[in-house]
Amino acid sequence: MKLLACIESIAARLDQAGVFFGHGTGNAFDEAAWLVLWRLGLPLDALDEQAEREVHPAELQAIELLTAERISSRKPLAYLTGEAWLQGVPFHIDERAIVPRSFIAELLADGSIDPWLSEATHRVLDLCTGNGSLAVLAAMAWPEVVVDALDLSADALAVARRNVERHGLSERIQLLQGDGMAGSNPPYDLILCNPPYVNAASMDALPSEYRAEPALALAGGADGMDFIRQLLHDAPAALSEHGVLVLEIGNERAHFEAAFPKLEVVWLETSAGEDQVLLLTREALL
């Protein structure tokens, strides 16, 4: 069987099984391509040049085993492969941390946050760092900054440490454990935060793939704003004079605006639209 035909066959099986996508891919074909290429040890961008490559029986068997595990376990493929990619950068991931997929990564890569920064921007906090991916991407985007990467979960921080070391950034990224801003070391010129923001009704309806992730990283209370309320209360004291907070809220804009109707918010455009990530200046928070 040719490689492309193999991927198409796996994609059909994934679709038929009704697995959920959203942890690095958005459809069955892309998920199947990732699964097959990873299992064969091929680069994830190698499909075009390898489409006519013959997949041998032993390889097909290995692909079949991974496909069966993906379907039966309903775990995100990233957990089964131990690797996730964000903005072309590879990260280790396992079930101790949420699979990285923050839209803030796009803003780091395309420079959308840069106009809000200055030569005085030196200290960055990645709050709710999870596997450390945003901290790593921030350090890569701005070589002159140092980053504190903070999380409540010691398990998540153990995963983050692997990624900080993997990318050679141990001297510029400090890992901190704490609940919200309580564990931080302010002041910061920039706070990045992809917090738990899923409201209770949405949590109850999550597909199995999301239930495989730590609930601590997802559940945001009745309206999804529990963590965010405390953060917006604490952030002004933790920001430098011209500091800014970049906050991801996913599909919770209606709940955010209901909870904070008077806040002057700047909505930042991502591939998912203009209502996923917002920016708040210290002045607006005050």
C-alpha cells in the first residue's frame, strides 16, 4: 500500500469511529497523516514527497496498533506520541499537562504583541504554563527577556522542565509553582496567560479526548471566570508601569463581558477570529 492510500484509509477509520479532533489537528485526514508519518519516523511535512512510498506489512501493523489505541482510548494523539507541535516547534507532552494549543502562540510568532512592548520589556510571566510551550516560544521570540513559567501543578512543571531543557533555555526560563499570582515574583512587563476558562456546562459536555486532560487546566467554574476574576484583581500590582496582560478566554467572550462589562479590552486577531485572546493594559485594569 502506498503512503497516501494508507493515510486515507486511516482517516476513514477515524471518521467512522467518531473520534474528536482539536489537539493539534482539526480533521481526520490531518490526524491520520500525523499518526502515520510519526509511526514511520518520517518528518510531519514529508507527505508530498513521500506520497508514493510503499508502506510495508510490518509498518502497516505498527500503524494499525496505534490507530486502534487512538480509537479505543479516546486519548489525544499527542499523548500517544509524546510530542506536540506549536508554531513549528516540537514539545514533549504527556498526561500530566494539557496538550498545548494556545492561540497566544500565534501572536508570539507573528509579532502582534510587539507594538505593546518596548525596550524596557525584560521580564515576562507565563501564568498557567502547563508544559511550558508559551514560555519557550516567548523566550525564542524575544531573546532579551527572561521568563517566569508558573503553574499550580507540580506534574505539569515536570513536563515544562523537560521542554525548557530540550530547547536550551534553562538560563532564561525559571519554573515556579503557585496558585495564580501567589507564586510569582513581580513586577512583570508582560503577563501571558492561558488559564482554565471552560464553563461548567461546557465541561459536562466535553468529548472524551478533553476528559483525558487534567481538569485543573480546563475547568473555570460556573461561568468559566473563576480564575480570571482573581487574576484581574491581582494583576495590576504585579505589572510594571507600562505592563500588559495577554489573556486567552477561548469561546467564553459572552461570559467574560458579562463578568467585566466596564473593562477597556483590546481584542487580538488570531486564526480563530477576534474573540479568543484579549489584551489589557495596567491602566485599564486599574
